[in-house]
Amino acid sequence: MISNKLRLFTLFICFSLLSGCSIVRWQIDSAEEHLKSVGFEQHSLALEEGGTLSYWRGGKGQPLLLIHGFGGNAVTTWKNEMFELSKNYQVIAPDLTWFGDSFSAGEANLTTQTQAIWQLIDDLQLDNVNIASISYGGFITFNMLNNNLQDERINKAIIIASPGPYFSDDDLAALNQRFSVDSPEDFFVPKNSDELRRLFDGILVAPKMMPDFIADQIYQNYFSAWHKQKIAMIQSLQDDRDALLEIPITPTPTLLIWGEKDRIFPVENGIYLSKKIQAPLVVIPNTGHGVTNEQPDMVVHLIKTFIESETL
């Protein structure tokens, strides 16, 4: 016998298809309403170079900045962690420029992204900030930590699945080969729902079933805009890497978290980074690149433990 919940869900799917409603849009609205129900508010900051940085803010206590990676936005990346971490910290989760509800009139590169985050920190007058970031967000964090050598407003950093500047041209060539693409931007900037599936297959250990209409809705809501800027951001990372490597390694206490089965940046990248910057590394079994989505409870535990402990 079909359960009432399954029957209602089936009816909702049928109604959505017939009426043209977006299930993905409904999920977005539902997630945002849930955030608001626990005290989060969405704000926007006018950027100095032109444009707007959208961010979510909730909770009380020491500030904790959550920086998402390439694709999606703050809520899709950190939703579950935001709920839990706001019980102990003041959580600030921005949409990076050219993602979610944010955009910039500046040049599409790591510097512009980093400066936008510093503008947010300045505007909120934050001090003693903890940062947790994933994937491309880790590149931003490394850039901020270099500034922290003089600024010292960052307390601790948690970097998830991001080698920062410590990736080579050979690493990029291997990534291209793994996903049968000519360049990294072909993988990270999907141009249709089929390429979106390839991206998800690479990020998650066990990708969820994705009917064509759902894949199309995800693509339209999260990946269809700002292609030119996103491609430029990926293409400029090699130059950004070389610039970052010229700066001394930061003394800011840092924790690394990696998925054992990460296909984007394999765990060997995490081990190398750990040795290079003398930071502890936690490897989560049976987890891919999408650590925050696959293991939110573990991520919350590791973040809280690292922030609250003198040493890990």
C-alpha cells in the first residue's frame, strides 16, 4: 500500500509537471524559510567596485564565516551546517560573486572574490573571525590568510577539499583526463543538464537519481548565469596560484578536511598540503569532494572541535 507521504509527493510531482511549477524552486524557498525560522536573515552589501554581495547571517557568538565553492551558493553548500553552527556561533554565509544572488562589476578572478569577502568583514566590523571553506572557497581563504599576516583578524581556518596554490599543471591534466574534458572550465562550468550530471557524478560518491526535468531545473537555477565570468575565474587560477606561492606560509592555525574518495582533488593533494603548511588533516571515509553535503554532521563536529580546542 502506498503511504500517505508517498501519495502526496507523487501528487505534488504531477501537479508541478502539469502546472509548470519548479520543484527545485520550491526546495530553494523551503530551505530559505527554514533558515529564517531559526533566526537567519538574508542581507546584501553594495560592493565598492559595483555589484552586490548577498549573505545570510544568524546566531550569536564568535563570528564564523562559511565560504562555498564553485557552483551552487551558500545555502546549497552549507544549509545543514548553518542550522547547527548557529547554535554556538554568529554564522555569516555569503554567496560568492557571480553565484547565487551576488554579482560584481569587477574583474572575474580570485582577487575580486577575496576583496568582496574583506569588504563584508569590514562592513560587519568583525574581529577574531573563524573561516570554514570548501573547494574554490579554500583558494579565497588562502588568499585571505596571506593578508592575515599583517591584518590578524582571522582566528582559525578550516579548509575542506582544497589544495589552494599547491596544485600543479600535471594535477590539472590528470583532472581533465579523469573527466574526459579538454580544460578544467569544461568540467566546472556546465553548459547544459548533461554536463551538470557529469559535474555531480564527479563531486559525490553516490549521486542521487536526477530525472531530466530536475536536472534542467537545477541547471537553470544555479548554473545558467554568468558563464563568461565563471570561465574567467577558472582560467585565472593558474596565475593566482603562482602569485600565492610567492607569499610566506601563514601561521594561522588551520585544519584540513578531505573526502577519502575525492575525485576532484584526490586525497594525495590533501596529504601534500598538510605537510607543506604543517596543518592537521582529517580524512573522512567513503566521502567525495562534496564533503559538506555528504557529511554535514561530521563537518559540524570537526569545525566546533577545532575552534574550541587550543590544539586539535
